[in-house]
Amino acid sequence: MPSFESVAHADAVALLGAEMLARGEIADPASCEPVYLRDFRTTVPKPLAG
């Protein structure tokens, strides 16, 4: 099996999932959430003068 550093990210996730399934481990799909690395901020426009 290839090392996880040498494969694409999606491939590594698939390999880990296959290994977990083979061991009988399961994960709740509802708990799988992406990790957003960027902090998103929004601004509110100032009211127009007049």
C-alpha cells in the first residue's frame, strides 16, 4: 500500500476509509464536516448620509 504522503488527498481518505471498514469501524456521515482554514468575515455597509 502506498504511503499517505505520496498519494492525493482524496485517495488517502479513501484508503483510510477502506481500512476502517475492513476493521468493522464505521463513522457517522452526519458528523463529517469540512474544515475551513480561512476565517470568513462579513461587513455591513454604512448607512447613506442624507
